[in-house]
Amino acid sequence: MPKGYVVARCKVTNATLWAAYAAKASEAIKQYGGKPLVRGGQMTVAEGEGRARNVVIEFESFEAAKAYAFSQEYAVARKEREGAGEIDIVVVEGV
């Protein structure tokens, strides 16, 4: 069965609020069996628009990744992020 991934592109405008969000999101990631593969770090835009912070989280399946992204636990984290920046998140199936 292919793995599932949560991929996010982020622009942080309030680091304090973002840190509170990241702490709650990390708890939910662990609860749903996620493994962060990319969390910030150096990046270079090769094409198109980029954002300074990028995140890739691996899950055992597409269904597990969706369960995390739409979970009540992640919704609590998302509330912590209000006013902290911009984010685009997609859930994708691996090959």
C-alpha cells in the first residue's frame, strides 16, 4: 500500500503563535503515526512561487494522512495558528 504525505508551504508572520501551533501539531502527528521528513531548513525556489518554510510528513497510508489532516487534534493546533501566517496544505498519495 502506498504511503501518504502531508505537504505544507508556509509563510510565518508571528513566530510565537506559530511555535504554539507547531507544538500542538507535533502532538497530533505522533498520535496519527506521522514521521516528519522535512520541517523548515534551507530551500531554494527553482520555479514558480516558493515559501520560506516547507513541511513534508510521511504516514503509513493516504488514509492515515487524511485522518491526521482532518482530525479534531489537528483542528486544535490549527486554532493556535490563527494570525501566525499563511499556509497551503495538501494530502497526497505516494507511489
